[in-house]
Amino acid sequence: MPTVIFGRRQAGWVEQLMADKEDPNVRYRHARMKVQTAVLLSRGGEAHPTELIDISATGALLRRPSGWRGEAGQTWILDMVFGHDLHINMEAKVVRAGARQIGMEYSLIPEDKQAPLWELLGGYADTLEAWTDD
């Protein structure tokens, strides 16, 4: 089934790229852009200030704030401020939570925030990078 990201149709190109590679241990993901910025992670009446480690077209990696008790599968709101003129908020699901980091996958990006996020990511938005589970 084709995936739609930021209004663009991605018709199985990731799967095709993966199938073309010889090493079964290498997988591909959307390229991550290293950027440091403040993030407010909130859910219901709970809110935790933290920092962004990196961001991609499909998710974000955050520093785990002290006192945060979230878990995989939960949906949280991410409010991110980039410079003085760019504020992006979205819903994201926890896909992994370690002692120091939280891996988030976007679940809902408001329509008016999609283009600013795409512009922020620039070339990272359309780029895949190889990675392995070491």
C-alpha cells in the first residue's frame, strides 16, 4: 500500500530500494538532521521540557526528560521552536523509550505545519540513510 508523507505519494520506493541491497543486516530510514532546539513534550495535563536530538521526515529523537514516565505506544504532543520565527507542533507516538532518549514517530502533522517542516528538513526530507541494529 502506498504511503503518503507530506502530501507526496511514496509508492513502494523504500521497499524497492531495500530489496536491491545485498546485505540483509542493512536497513534504510529517512535521513536524520541533527538540530538542537527546545521541545515541550505534553500529554493530558502532563508536560516536560526537553531537547531535540535529531529530526526526519517521519519522526524525531528527543532527550528523555527526568521524571518522564511515558511508554511505547503512547501519543504525545511535540511543540518545537526553531529560531525566532518557526514553531511546529504535532502529534507523535512513542516507538521506543530508553534511559536517555525517546524515539517518536509522527502520527498527525497539522496541515499548516507540513510545508514548514518540509522546508526545515530541506534535502533530508527526500533522502534515505543506511543503518544497522548494532
